[in-house]
Amino acid sequence: MKKTLEFVVSINAPRDKVWKVMLGAETYKTWTVPFCQGSYFEGEWQKGETIKFLGPNGDGMIAKIADCRPPEFVSIQHLGEIKNGVEDTASEQVTRWAPAYENYIFAATEEGTELTVQLDTLPDFESYMMATFPNALSVLKDMCEAGE
């Protein structure tokens, strides 16, 4: 059964900047290192667009941007996996969790931005996400506050 996790981080930078750093093609590669060194994405952050989140070997996830309202909100609908160049959205392994959502809410505050992340995960990955997501958000915070 899927569970929704939530992470919140306060970043001393305007939300336009946080948005740009989080979703920029080059800066994405940096803040996502805690998940996978060499990760990147292919696609556009626009509602309805297909986007692929990939590791250095080309394996990863295929998703659709369910909603995108810069610089306030982006919702990623994960649809399946990519292994050895093959997209899988229909196997039993995938359909036990897909679709799964990953939502980012960028709220303006007096100090800058409060970023809230809500993501669906399976029990098998909960401890990994609980350990890794705060590290990735810490890197993002440092990048935004350092003037990346």
C-alpha cells in the first residue's frame, strides 16, 4: 500500500529562484546527487508533458507533469520505470505502485520560500526516502542560499 510522505524546508531565497534552481537542467544534477550521482532529466516542466528521470546508465522513471504553475506548484505523476532503454508502465511490478505522485509546493514567506514536498512511496522505499530526501533538500537549500 502506498504511503504519502511530506518534507518541508525553509529556504532564504525568493521562490522564483528556488523554482529555477530545483528545476534547472544543470542545477537538478547537483541537488539530486544524494539520490543518484549523475542523475538528470529529459523533457519539459510543462503540464501534460512526458518527462524522464534517469541515472547515468539511462535507467530510471517515466512520468507526466500532471500540473505546473510556476513558481507555485509542480505535480509529477510517475507512470513507470525505464530499464535497458525499455519503458515499463504495465508490468505487475509497476502497477502495484503506479501512478504515484510527487508534488512540490513553493510558498512565499517573509524569509524567502517554504518548500513542501509530498510524495507517494511504497513501504519498501520509505526508509530510503526518509533518509535521502532531507539530504537532497539540504543541498537544494544550500545552492539557493549561496547564490547558485
